[in-house]
Amino acid sequence: MEWEMKSWRFFYRFLRVFFLVFAMNGSLTVQAFTGTYGINYGRIADNIPSPDEVVTLLRAAKIKNVRIYDADHSVLEAFSGTGLEIVVGVPNGNLKDMNASEDHAESWVKENVQSFLPDTHIRGIAVGNEVLGGDQELWGVLLGAVKNVHKALEKFHLTDLIQVSTAHSQAVFSNSYPPSSCIFNQNIVQYMKPLLEFFSEIHSPFCLNAYPFLDYMGDPANIDINYALFQSTQGIYDTKAKLHYDNMLDAQIDAAYAALENSGFKKMEVIVTETGWASRGDENEAAATSTNARTYNYNLRKRLAKKKGTPLRPKNVVKAYIFAVFNENLKPGPTSERNFGLFKADGSIAYDIGFKGLKSSATSSILSLKKIRAQDWSASFSLVFTACAAVLLLFLRL
């Protein structure tokens, strides 16, 4: 009898571990970005579809990796049970409080992350966006905020599940042409170096917002637009590294790798957390057309599907979050800022790169959210039931 009780206790503990691992997507090694293609779900708009409809849209497009710029609870609830993997953001406005107080960071993580696990697959926390090279008042608080968020994850035993990062603009670089000459700007090195040291310790990537669109717009007389759009072109040759580049995004990524190597972080991975092309712009934004946006995003999608590295890091497969799901009508700035979406505000496609938009017709070919979740649960239940039955039979035979 005592042996049987011990066996059932062991079986019970096994089931608890099994369900926990299964709930966390069936893998003990979790990355913030799986695959190569992700998308930014910006919501600075008053006319876009609901989060539930967005889930349906993304599932139909087979886009699994999603990045948001806050931790909006309506979004996290809508993503629950869908299998979509999400990176949430700590807004720049919260960084001073996060830096000043471990308790504040802990409360934020508990309320906006832990309480939604494991049903919502939160895989990363981006602490701030484009801080270094931006608002100087935040440069000195970024590292402390990052460390306090990581400490909170440690307290809740979530560091094996959730990655901590922050995204940088290209403003952090100097001498980025040719790519191998790139270094970090001297005015931010004292903040960047310790941040990279910490990210190296916790195995986080260097996150880069890279826009060939912006580089081309800044110097159209000297940059071949085909080079920016992944079109056939002569490209550039980096004489220092003896490498040829046939598209600008690869060059931008390798410039980041060069800056990291020059700072002593050769092994750190670079992930593109934003890239895209505007489909509409002001009179002085001639390159912002739907034709160019379609060309860039269609070719980018093909490039990512090849799962290739860059000329400088051929073994590091390029991963990128596209900007963005929707055109956002409330974003400030030039017209281009409001027209980076793959989809229009009503959920229809902005241009065709192989995705289908939301349809109002009852005969829509897109599965409803309820049907998708029902299918997921059916498959999940079958897997769990089969595994549990196998383990039970094993114990009964002992």
C-alpha cells in the first residue's frame, strides 16, 4: 500500500509538471521570437478592428509573433488560448518609476504579465522603445528599469519563459557606411556599454528598428531605390570586410553587428524589431507609395522565408517584426507615419502581398475566432489525454 501511495504521488507530480510544460507551448527552451516573421500591432487609432478580430486576422495570415507597445489587458485577454506569441512593452513614460522602485517593477510584472500566464503566451518584455538616441532624460534610467523588470521576473520564476529587451533606433550608430565601419555614437556609449553587458549576461538580443525607407528618404540622390526595395541592383561592396550587399536591410543589420563586435559583443544576436515602408505620404515623401510598400514588404517576406543570415553573420538567421498591422490614423507627424499598415483600418488589405483581410460577409473564408480556439482545444485535449493515458498504463503495469 505504501509503495502504491508513493507511486500515485509521483504520478500526480508528473501530471502537474506535464501540464505546466504543455501550457507553456510544449518546450522547456522558450525564445521571445520563434520562426522569422513577426508583426507590430500598433493601436494609435480610433477606427481599427477589435483585438478579437485582430487575432482572427493574424491567425488567418499565419503570423505567430506579435509585438505591442504596452500591456493592454483587452489585447492580452483576446490573445489568451490562441497560441500567438506576444512581446509586451513598458512605455517610455514608465521608465523613471521602474528605475526608482523594484516594487513598482514587480507590481507591473505581476499585474500585466504573471496574471495572464500561461494562457496568453507572453514571451518578452520590451523595456522602453528607442530610448538611447532619443529623450536624454531617460538615458540614465533605462538600465535600472531593465534590471528591475528582470528582478521581478526572477522573483516570479519567469526568466526561463520571458526575455527582457529594449529596441534601438539607428540614431545610436555612427559611421554606418560601409557596414563594417559602424560604431556606437560616443555620446551614448557610457549608457550602451553597461546595458549590453547586462543583456549579454541574461542572453538577450540586440533589438534594432531598421528602416531602409527612412535612409532612402534621407538621401534619394545617392541611394538606389532598388537597393532599398530588395530589387535587382548592383548593390554595394564593403572593401574593409570584403563583403557584397544586394539590399539595404542586410547592410543595416550588419552595421549593428559591426558596432557590437567593435564594443566586445561579437556573439550577441541582432533582431529587427521594426521595419516597413509607408504606402502614402506628403508631397515631399515621393517614395511613400503603395507600389513601393508592396514591393518592400513582399520581397521582405520572401527574404525572411529563406531563413538566411547576412553577409557578415551567415549563420544568424534574420528575424524581423514588420511595422505594422494597421494604418494608424491618430499618429502624429508626416502622413507617412499614419500609413505603414499591411491592412487598412477596416481590416481589408492595404496592398496584396499574399495575405487576406477581414471580410464582413458571412461566407468569409477566414475561420472565426471561436472555431480556431475550438480546434486548438480539441487538438490540445487529444494530446494531453493520450500522454496521460500512456503514463497511467505504465504505472498500472508496475
